Amino acid sequence: MSRILIGLVRLYQRYLSPILPDSCRYWPTCSTYMIDALKKHGLLLGLIMGIARILRCNPFVRGGVDPVPDKFTIFRNPHPERYEDEVIAQAFHTEQKAKKG
């Protein structure tokens, strides 16, 4: 069932997302977050995390780097710098330097 949901998200990414304006405030995007959450936490928990992320992505938050955490939570990842992906960790550190400078 997770594969079907991932397939639907990929269809969205390929056909619908390109015609819509860029609006995601987070990196990785909400659709990529949903796929990662489904792969990492399974159908039920991954779906809950993905939906919570979509609800967090609104004009009233500043966004930023927010990868899928290793433990289930509906809240923003408190430590993105610990994420195993070097690109995400580097993006977090770049964001922190920009705030200080």
C-alpha cells in the first residue's frame, strides 16, 4: 500500500507540481518528505508525518531545513544537522551562518 501512495506522490511531482507556483517553505519539499516518511516509517506513521508536514507548510512559518527524523513525530525535526544526508546537513549549516551574518 505504501508503494501505491508513493506512486501517487511521484505522479503529483511529475505532472501537477511543475504547473503550480513554488510554495513549499521547507527543504526537502513536502512531497519528498512524504515519500521519505513512508519509506522510513511505513504506511500509517509515514502518512501521519507527511500530512502533519503539509499542515506545517503555510505562510505563517519561516520553513527551512526539515528532513524526516528517525523517530516518529508530527513536529519539525529539532536536529536537522544530525541527518545522515550531507546535502541536508550542509543546507542547515548554511542557513545558520546566514542568520548570524
